[in-house]
Amino acid sequence: MADPVRGKGWRDWKWGERPLSMPHSPHLSPRPSGKPAKYDPSFRGPIRNRSCTDIICCVLFFVFILGYIAVGLVAWVYGDPQQVLYPRNSSGAYCGIGENKDKPYLLYFNIFSCVLTTNIIAVAQNGLDCPTPQVCVSSCPAVSWTVATNQLSQTVGQVFYAANRSFCLPGVPGDMPVHQSLSQELCPSFLLPSSPALGRCFPWPNSTVPEVPEISNTSISQGISGLLDSLNARDISVKIFEDFAQSWYWILAALGVALVLSLLFVLLLRLVAGPLVFVLIIGVLGVLAYGIYHCWNEYRLLRDKGASISQLGFTTNLSAYSSVQETWLAALILLAVLEGILLLMLIFLRQRIRIAIALLEEASRAVGQMMSTLFYPLVTFVLLLVCIAYWAMTALYLATSGQPQYVLWAPNVSLAGCEKVMMNTSCDPMNQPVNSTCPGLMCVFQGYLSTGLVQRSLFNLQIYGVLGLFWTINWVLALGQCVLAGAFASFYWAFHKPRDIPTFPLSSAFIRTLRYHTGSLAFGALILTLVQIARAILEYIDHKLRGAQNPVARCIMCCFKCCLWCLEKFIKFLNRNAYIMIAIYGKNFCVSAKNAFMLLMRNIVRVVVLDKVTDLLLFFGKLLVVGGVGVLSFFFFTGRIQGLGKDFESPQLNYYWLPIMTSIMGAYVIASGFFSVFGMCVDTLFLCFLEDLERNDGSLDRPYYMSKALLKILGKKNEVPSGDKKRKK
């Protein structure tokens, strides 16, 4: 029986197809995947006359952004990031700025009192939690020195200032006796050769340690060993900086190679997509076949030896299971099942694989017609940097907000004359105590007050900032997807390519998206943000309860994490296709998401095949780009490429793996950026292709917009008026 709409018999139908324009009877139950799209004679690609969508979400997003800006302003007013960027001396003044601009380093009088009970890095960051006077200096001591016995009767000016040892606290008079300055801890009793790290002076390794009263040599040795790690870390950081300085231009050259390879791969897919996909599929089949052969050999050998799992029993040593025949038999069965499934897919889904390949070739053609789309990820990258930098600065300023508090402090409160002093009481650092009966009494910085509205709301403000970070990042990514979808949709729905393609499709899509669909993008980004926040909370709870031995609780937590992971993946998939429909039809987020989901469900087999073929191809592309750059970098930086001349010799490096890994990571980022554009192009053209099949039938009034290759694969064609020239795309 002939189809009244399409004019073809039932023998011409393919499995899963139906006469998409057939009138739907009201007596029949609707399809669970929704009704196919109806023909619209006015539709010619992305709709121009559209209105703003999801206005409530747009207003909410702008209000949230205004609040986010207000949080940043509050943090900027009350915050003081200098406390983590610059060290403080005993009086609370910063080293390296202000009055101490020429004194960027902090010197501890007795650094061993810091390292004997706690970690040196934590002490250095917490400043005056270290119970010893600290002073800003222009340079760290270069030689070891200790106050001699005969120098105790001399003056500070003779022992310290005349010998260019400017390591006493500010304001110590030059005529003060040395023994008095030492008893009041106004000057150091010894100096060690030191190097600056984290803005502090730390002793050199293997430096001569002086005799320090009330501290054993064993304790001092333990303290020195605690310092060595920080010094070694400092040496490594210096070497890394030197390596980058020596090889940065070669790293840029490697990234240039990655850019060229990615561009060539995308553009050449129109020529090699088909053969490449089949070669990759055959390669996967070959790997599985070899795995089956290897498992069979191992199973046969162990079976002949009689190695069975019943002899092994239960053990926690997983490597022991490789010596029993049942393990290899299970692997053999698994690989055989996978091989069989892949072969069946090749046999029964070959038509859909051909469609997927044709769409990949068409996507390469679309990218070639709109080369500017390949560089749009740079815009996304810059916007993401702005989002991350703003959040980081806001969080830093919030964390350092608070009023500084100064209290009275003495190095040894048990000395005579100190019992009458009220220690830890507030004081003015500009009016240091003088002529005190308590040796070493001074007004020192204790910390930042946690009182005040801003300080009491720090946690809530930080949570607001984290929510803003997730929401803005997801919105920027959504903007990129919607803009690219609008550009590529204008390519597909151009009947005569490239003549009917708009002049500036990318910029037009960008302006159109920002003008009409900011709210829809914010809606989708908010849904994804809430799921990601829930995942982050679960990860935090799991981290805190990691030591719990309750297997039931761990199992429940694992199930929750798995469910949220799957939900996040599904929402990302749904949002991506919803943004494509928004870019084409200009509907709100919910309607677009529903239409996209129903359209995909009506073609679920094609969706799966295209998704896997695209993933396989892009994975190979990333492997080709990253692997090629990695191998080239390895041979160059290890000096194995010879005969290129002096200008192309590899530099002498401390760690040759550093520029190699940097080049590999940079190549991966570049390849991901290029292939994300290509992947978005494939998804957009696929949805347009499905809409084309449902809307049109190839007649004069409803011609197909797809390429001739797709028409040929589907066995369809556009009708041509008699006597007219055959239409060309």
C-alpha cells in the first residue's frame, strides 16, 4: 500500500521510520515521544523575529550579579590581602611596603622557637604565633655570627650598627649596652646564614648551629630538619622558574604545532572521516580479537596446570587471581560478548553509521565555511578567567577582612617585673612601652577581630561567592554553546551553500543570544549549578566521614554520589540540546528542552550511534594531537633531535620533563577547544537533520535542506520541476 503523503510503498520504509507528516487521529493515543514537527512554510533557519525568553530568570540572574558585585565591593572595603602577601614584624607593620618598602624580608630572632613544636610553613603564614621578636630587614644574614662574651659590655652601635648588622628592633638607641638589649630581646643574640622563602629568612642547610640557652642540640637539629623541606621546595621552585625562562618560546612553538594539527584534523575530516571511522572500528575489533586470543591462551595453560580458584580461596591480594583459570575465562567471555555486540552493530546499524559519518563530513564543511567559530573558545576562555579571577579576589579579600588587634606581649612572663603587667590587653602599636620593668615587653599584632556584621557573615558571603562562581561559569559555557549552535544552524538551513549563509553568522548569533536569551541560559545554568553544589556538599561530607568504618553508610554515600553524577551528566546533555533549540526557534528553556528531548527520543538509535562515533573520532583526534606534540617535545627537549643547527638546539634544563608536560597539557587544552567547537557543530547539524526529515518531504514546496550525501544515504531526493535546471546545493 502506498503512503498517501510520501508516495512510497511499505517496502521502501526503513525500520524506525514512519510517515512523519501523516495526520494524527484523535482516537489514537499520542506517541510517548511526542508529535513530530509540522511543516512551516515561513521557516528558513534561526528565527529572526523573536522575543525575550525566561524574563523572570533573567531578572533574577541580574539581581544575583548585582549582589555578587556588592559582595566584591564589601570585600574590597574591609579586606586586607596584604596580610597573606607580606609578612608582619613584631609591631604589626608589613615588610616590603610603606615604611618598610626597602625591607621586604622578615627575620626571626630565635627561629628555633618556631620550629620545635609546629610546622614551619604554618608558623610563617601565621606570623606572630611564633614566640620570638621579628624584624623587617633589607637582606637576610649571609654569615653565621654569635654575640661574644667580651661584646656584652659594648654598645649596640659598636656591635650591631658599626658592623652593618641592622637586625635590631626599630628605635633601639646606639648607646644602649648590648647585654641590656639582649635581656629585653631588642636585638638578636645570634645570626645564621639564611635565604628568603615566603618572605621570611630561613637558615641554610648544614649551617653551624650556635648554643641556644634552654634548648637542647637535639631539638635544634629537629628544628633544622623541619626547615630543610621548605628550603628544598624553594630550590625546586627556583629551578622550575629557570627552566620556564629557558624553554618558554619552545613551549609556545609546541602549542603552535598543536593548534595547526587540530585545525588540519578538523578541516580534513570531510575527506577522511569515513575511512578513518572504519579504520578505528576495525582497530577496536582487532584489539578485542587479540584480547580474546590472549585470554584463551592463558586460560588453556592454567587449565592444563589445574590452577583453580578453589585451590586459591579468598584473598585480598588481587594479583593472585591472575594465576587461576576462572579469571581468564571470565575475561574471555566478556571480551567475546563485546566483540559480538560490536559486530552486530556493524551489521545492523551500518546505515546509521554511514549517516553519522556523513554528518561528521558536513560538520567539517561547516567549520571550513565559518573559520571564526574555531577561535570562539578564546572568548569563552577569557570570560572564564574573569569569573574565576573575580571569585578568587573576592574570596581572598573576604578571608582577610577584620580589624587588626594589638596586645601587650613579653618573651618570658615569668621574669621579675612582668607579673604586674596585664598581658594580652589591648594597646597602641604606635606607643610602644619604654623603660618597662618587664624585659622585652612590647605591643604586638595578635590577629584580626571577628566582630562586626561583615565578619559575622563571612561564611554566608563565601557561600554566596561559591554559588556565583558556579553559576557564572555555567552561564558562560551555555553562552558559548548557544552562540555556536546559532551559527551552525544558519549554515544547515541555507539552501544554497555558501551563498545563503549570513555574512556574519557568529557575531549575529552572539548578539541575538545576549539580547533575547540571557534568562534562558541563566535558567539552564542554575539547574546545573544546584546539582553541582549538591555534589560538592556530598564530596565534602564523604571527605569528613572517610574514616568511618560503617559499610552501610559508605554504600549509601556511594549510591548518592553515583546518582548525582548521572544526573549532572543528563542535565548537561539536555541543556546542550536545549540551547540548540533556543538558538534556532527562540523559545524558552523548558519548551526548548522538551522539544529537543522528544526529538532525540524519536530517533534514539541514531543519537546513540552518532554520539559514539563522534566520541571515537574526537578521542582519536585528541590522541593524535596530544601524542604527536608529546613525542615531538620529548625528542626535542631530551636532545635526541640533531642536525638542526645552533638556533634549534634544546636548552640545558634542570627538569626536562617540565616543558614536555607543559606542552602536552597545553596541546590537550587547545585540542579540546577546537574539538568542542566541532562537537557542537555535529550536535547542531544532527538536530537540524532530524527536524529536516520531519518537516520536509523533498517536494517542490518542502525540499530537504540536507546535503546530497545524506540524501543519497537515505535514498531520498528533492523533486525538480520539469524543464528546470536541477537544483544544486
